Amino acid sequence: MTHSRDLHPGWNPSHWDFDARGVSTVLDVALCLVLVSAAVGVLGVYLAAEDDSETHQTETADHVVELLGSTTISVEFSFDPLLEHATATDADVFDEPDDYPPDERTRVTHGPTAGLLADATRANLTVDDAWLGHEGAGFESRLEGPIASELFVVDASTAVSASWSPYEDAPLEGRTSVGRTPPPTADVSTVTMTVPSGFDDPALPADTESDHNFDAVAEPVATTIVDGYFPPEQTTLALERGGLDRDRTVYRYTRFSNALEGVEPSDLEEAIAQSTSDAETANTILVEALTQKLASDMDSRFERPADAADAITVAETTIVVQVWDT
């Protein structure tokens, strides 16, 4: 049996400080962190439950939600897995891993557990199931240890998953899950909550009633996504500085352009060259291509642009908590 519901109306996540994440800056999140902290334990810890009732499970699921919002975790991460993978296929983008100073290849991030789950979801972005980069490899598995440590007080088995998309079934999405899948015979209680995704709300037009003008909805959505993934000012600085930050940024621009029709990596060459770095120009090129992709997809899914506008969820990441006794 499964008991599913949305987060109860009394829950107020306004006290969550998603901007206070130490060195997990917008740029590092956009660059898709690869965590290498040891994952100790498995999310899905079970302690003896005193009450097998639905009420007990529902209260336990609410407790997990509270822990995700109120606890913080710290992780150390490295870009070495990215470098090892990419040098085998994109040797013209990266140097050998040992050519980069150690302090460029390692970072530490700290923040609310729910916020880092949203970050992990952004790190796993895909377009038509094609990864936008390999920097997110292993991200979710590295989160399991710290999350399991925070949820050890929960007297039930727990699984947490997070998902993001600009609207339901969009071609661009991100997913993260930690913990094991509930057994098919388990009595599962589910609570669904939303947290800030790290993307801004798109500036949708006031009038979306024009027949089949899906570009008017798709363009601000595409702009929000691209500028959130490549924050213009910070990205331009990364391109100018050189080193690993620059190479990672070039790699991500290349992956993004390869995932879209109507744009090639060569179209971005001047805008992402170190001597002529201009992230706003590079982003504009990507926005045009992503707008066409989203507009075409919206046209196939919605009767009117207004329906598409009503379905936009760019600024939200959905987290699903499942709790069951074993």
C-alpha cells in the first residue's frame, strides 16, 4: 500500500538559507560539482519502529522533510573523475589531470541538505537523455553518506529523490536519487515537497493568448536556464582566467551546443576564446537554439501558449521522500 501526499500546508521552508552554501557558489553549481567525499553507510537506515500505523509513517516522512530542510552537510569534491573521462574523448579541451594545480582540482561545499540535493539535480541535467557534461558523474552516490548520517535518527527505511524540469515531460531535465527502492510489498508513505532549484523564475510575457506563439513562452524559459547554467559575469571571468575553470567552462559550452540543433561548437569559438571572452554572446547563441527546441516541444504538448506558461516550474525542484518499515 502506498500513502502519497504533498507537503502539508503548515510547513514553511522560508527559513532555509539556500544562498549560504559556503564555496558552493552559483558558478560551481552551474559547473556541476563532482563529489569525492567518502559515502559512509546507505540511505535506507532502519531502526526498530514502535508503531506500524499509517499515522506513524506519515509523521516519520514529515520528520525526514524537516531534517532535509534544517540539517547541513559538508562534502569534499574533486574534478579528477571529469578530467580522467574527458581526456580520453576531448583531449583538445583539457590538459592531463596532473597539469592542473591540486587546489584547482579540489573544493569543499557546505549547505542545507535539501539545497545540495537541488544542486545535484542541476548537475545531472540532460537534453533528450544526453548528458550536458560528465562533471555530475558520481554526484548522487557521494551524497548518500552525509545524508544517511543525518537521517540515522529516523525509525524507518527512507529513500529520497529529486527532479527538475522546466515543465512536465520537457526534453531538458535533471534527476537525483539516494537510497534504495522500496520493496514492492512495502507499505510506503510518500511526501512531496518543492525547494528552490537555483534557476530564477522566467520573465514570462503578460499576454500568452496568441495562437501558437510558443516562442514567447519558450524564450524567457530558455534564457533563465542558460543564464542559470552559465551565469554571464562569473562565466566570463572563468573564461578569462584560464586554467581548469576555463577548460571546464569551454567543455560545458561544447556539450550544450552539441545537444541542440541549429548550433555548433564552432559558433561559440570567438565568444568563449580567452582573449575575447563574452559569456552573454555565447549564451545568446545557446538561448536561440534552446528556444526553438522548447517552443517546438511545447507546441506538441499544449493547446495554447497560455497552457504552457501555466505549466512552467523552472524555479522549483521537487523532492520526494518515501518511508517504509521493514
